Amino acid sequence: MDAAPRVFADLPSDPELSVPVPFAAGPDVGYADRPEGAGLSARHLDKRRVTQCALSRICGVCGSSLGRPLAFFGSQRELDRMAFHFPASHLECAQALLAAYADVDEPVLGQDTAPADWVLVTTASFEFVRANKEDLDRRPIFQPNSLLTTAPPG
Ligand SMILES: [Zn+2]
């Protein structure tokens, strides 16, 4: 397991999009399976990191331990389905990330839509659901299991 708690300001930057790359997208370079400078991208989530976030209850943005409330962000469709792909985050981290991504006009972080379409919500707990073999979308999802509140964007 990678232990990499860090603060938002220290997140590495996507060389192409010039936005911070959150923990769940694989911010740490230099691991054996991730050579220096390789694979540093905000476009997709790292499935191993997503699972680590869920099982260790750490923030998908900064990689340190979660408290409450938990924040989830994603497309309106994810909210409608109560199935988020990006791991739970600190509310402050989620707000900082969304602010940093405000000018990105293409789908990133494994989402189907650009950040302008995303919603930010808070909850107290969630279930982590791994995909079944027969699922078309094999990515694990996070299902908030208490009442969500829509959080202010920043
Ligand atoms: Zn955080």
C-alpha cells in the first residue's frame, strides 16, 4: 500500500492540463510500477488507488485520513444513480479541486462529463461496491448511504 498523505497545495500538476492530480488519479511518481514522470494524468482514476482510498478510508484528493462529513463529487448522472466513481474526500479538498478544475472543458478524472456538469455533495457514510464479472463497467463505485446535502461549491 502506498502511504502518501499530502496537502492539496503539494499535489503534482498534470503536465497537459495544468491542474492538480488528486491521489486517486495516482499523484505519486517514482514507484516501481510508475516511473518518474510517467502516467501523471488527471484524465483517469487509478483503480488501485481508488480501492486503497475506500478500504483505508482516506481522501481521494489528498490521501490522508477522512473525518466527517465526507464529500463526493461527480456528474449529475452519478448523483442520480447514487454511484460515484471518485472516492470520498474531505469537503475542503473537494472544493479546492473543483475550483482548480473550473476551467477544464473536457471530461477528466474518469468522468463522462466536464467539471462544469459536476455536483458536490456530502454524506456521513458510504458503501464501496466492487463490480461483478458481468458488469460492463468494471470500475468500483461508492454509494453514499445516508441523506446527502448539496454543498456550496467553494
Ligand atoms: Zn483531503
